Amino acid sequence: MRVACERRVDMNTTSGAEDSSEVGPLPDRNKVVTRHILEHQAAVRPRELCVLGSDGETWNWAKSLENAQRAAGALADRGVCRGDHVLILLPNGLSWLRAWWGVSMLGAVMVTVNTAYRGETLRHACTESAASVIVTDAVLGERIDQLGLDLTVVSPAELAGGTAAAPVLDPPLDAWDVHAVNFTSGTTGTAKGVLTPCLATYMGGVNAMGEGGGLRHTDRWLVDTPLFHVSGQMTALVCMSAGASLAIRDQFSGSRYWNVLAETRATHSLLVGTMAQFLLAQEPSPEERKHRLRTVVLAPIVADHESFRQRFGVDLLSSVYGQTEISTPLLVPPGGDIIPGSVGRPRSGVELRIVDEHDMPVPTGEVGELIIRTHRPWEMNLGYVKRPAETISAWRNGWFHTGDAFRRDPDDNYYYVDRTRDTLRRRGENISSFQVEAEVLAHPDVLEAACVGVPAQFGEEEVKVFVVPVEGRTIEPSDLIRFVIPRLPRFMVPRFIEIVAELPKNQTLRVQKFQLRTRPNNTHTWDREAVGMPIAH
């Protein structure tokens, strides 16, 4: 039997205050911890389906545990120990699950990397992560090679061919152990790695199902949202916990969504961002009613949600509000009342406040920042990797500060108003204006740049950049786009460029972006899509 090596990672573990009168017991580790879930389900239902891959390959629970053990053996042979951080840079699929599960079997911590990352964005994620090992394929691995990083590269094939091993972990993993580092979108600068305990990921999925109800072991969840996002992990983990199966796809396809549902016989699905709007915008077809879909989690709820439910024949709709750091504290449970404009009400076990800049509560109906704490420990983040100052700031006064502006009505419905910082959201991805500006400013002819979001057709935003050229220089927008394409993830590449003589600023020379957001596109605004300029994947 392989004996686990131990290497402890120093972490900042600031947590919120508790109300001891309402603290309940933590869920059993067989419900919460990936390793124990796999071992438990393999013992209870070894021959039942666990995963259906996009190529038709299937794993039952016994096979899933074996694959996890093989991956663990391969990683252990590469020196991975309990507490080590392991990067995963892979597209959705069976290889991603094998890597995740193998890391969990060792008690190591997976560090999830957006497959759109490249260049300095990717370098930052790798160096910030405190990892020395990365699991990636030949295609995505080329980006790592180009950066010259000192990382041990492990291929999916190596994980699949490992010698099955399940080292003894003493003490065993539990709800409070960190299982993942998930990166934020970098709304105030570079992305931060969030230390995520097992319980936080589990609670996010449980809340999406209305305090954990409704999932049976005969159900199947279509996982077509990225597993490098916490939303993909939450839905996958809560399904595994219930003994339900996963139908995994590499990405969401609006044109084939209903066909995929029919092929996989999925009963549950998550639609984030504008996915639901894309489906509603399509021409009606017979395929959109040929499915077993029972529950759809919409994040956010679409305005014409009743049209969605009736047109597509979905029994139950639910919704959640969350962030990488906070799991899902606000929800509309499956079949619950949907209040126009509201993201839902607080789930049990959390305290929420809407406060001013001094952390003092604002009156009902007024706008302030949403702050949160939980009654039980371990249900939210444990801080940021290598960022003690940011951790202290976010957790000041014993509450986690979301940076989101909200208001609340007298019936305890919460309404999202805006981000309190300069963040954009495009096609389900959060975008740091700071990061876009940094890459635009790297162009030698650019003196100043300001990135803002402008309304998109189906909600969310398109990326627009106002650019001030260096005196005496001329900037061609198409050349600027070609410059940033290899430097930015695909979803961050600006659609609109507007060359201006100066940016509006206040007395302290800070750019007043609120003025730029209200400027409509005009004849001086260059549109990448209008000129047919593609972006390669």
C-alpha cells in the first residue's frame, strides 16, 4: 500500500463570524469530499453510470474510482503529495475529471486554469498558483512551453496509464480541507487565486437545487459549462454526491443544445449568462421539446422566464447568485416564486447585509455593497493565495465584501444593481478592464486607454476601448486588434475601438469611466464584427 507523503501549504484562513445558536453539524465527508464521494458511490452502486463522455465513452462508479486511483498513482510518481497545488489546463471532458479526481485522491489541491488564458495572463496564473506540476495536453501545453515556466508537465495519457493507488491519508480529508484554487476574473487588477474548501463547492451545488432537494441517483446533469469555473465544479460535485450521473461536453452549443439533451437523456442543466437568451432567440423547432429535462438553473433569471418554461416544456426553474469566493448565498429554489428583477432570497445559514463605505447598514431599498458571512465555517473561501493584504481587506470586520452593489426590498428579495468596480461581463465571462487596458497600453503608439462595457444584444456587455494615441502617431484599430489577439483570452478582445484626443478625468487625474459608458457608439467608433475581423480560437 502506498503511504502518502505530507507537505503542508501555509494558508491565510480568515473566516466570518458565527451565530452559535444556529450552527448545525457539517455534512458527512462522503457527501462533500471528492475522494470519499467516489469511494462511497463505488461501494454502493459500482455498476451504475457515473459519467457519459462526448464520444460515447461511459464510466460506471467502479471505473470512475479506478481512473481516479490511476491518476493519483501517476501524480504520486511525479512527486505530488498531500497539500501540493496541481494546475489543470484542459478542455472539458473525461481527462479533466480524471485529473481532478486524481488530485483529490492524494489530498492535493487542483488549480483550475481558463483554457482561454495565454501569454502574461497564463504566466500570472501559473506563478501565482504556487504549483510545480501541470496537467495539460499537447495543444494547450504549447502555451506553457512558450512561457518557459519551470513546471513538471503531466499528460492526460500519463494519468490514464498510471498504476492504481489510493494512499492512506491521516487524518482523512474533510469538509474544511482546501480542494481547489479557482481564479477570479481580476476585476481590480490581476486575477486572484481563491482557496476553496470542499464544503464551499458542495454548498454551491446544493443551493442551486434549493437547499439540496430534488436530485436522485437516477438523474443526469448536462455539464457543458467549463469545469475550470466554480459553477461547473459545483454542479458536478453535487451530482456525484447524490449518486447521479454526469453528461459532459466540451462547451455549450446553442444550435445543438436540444439535440445534446436528447442524446444524453439529461434531466438537469445550468444556463449561465446569455445562454438562455440565445435559446429563446432561435426559431422554434420540434427538437426543443424532445428531452427529459426537468430542472434548469438560470444564472441569472431571464426576464421572460415563463416563456422559457412554457416554450421548452421545463417543469422547474431555479436561480442562484454567487461568486468564486462566496458559493451561492442567494437563490430562487426550483419552482419557487420569481420576483421580476430579483436574484432571490438568502439561503438558510447565511447572514447578508447591504452597507455603505463604512460597513454600516443602509436603509431598506437603498443601494450599497453586499457583505456576507455564514453560520457554519468552511462554506466560503479561505482567502487568496499569496495575497494576505487582499484577504484581510475582503474579510474586514468579519464579513466578506463582495464588491457588488445591491438593494433589498421589505420582503427580503435582493436585487443586483451593478459591480462596484470596473468589471465587464461578456458571454458568461467576467472581464477585468484593467487587464484589457494593460495589453492595449503595451502597443507603442498608445498613450492612454480606457476599457468599458457597452450593452450587448442579449444582455451583458461588449468590450469597448477608448484610445489616446501618442502625439504625432496614428493608430489603425485593426492593427491594434491584431496586436492584442495573441496577448488576451479570446473573450477579452475588444469589439469596439474609438480613437479620442483625450479621456475625461477628475481633479486627481483619474479617468471618469461613467462618462465613457454613457457615450453612444458613433461614426468614429470602429466595430470589429462589422468589418468581419475574426478571432481564432
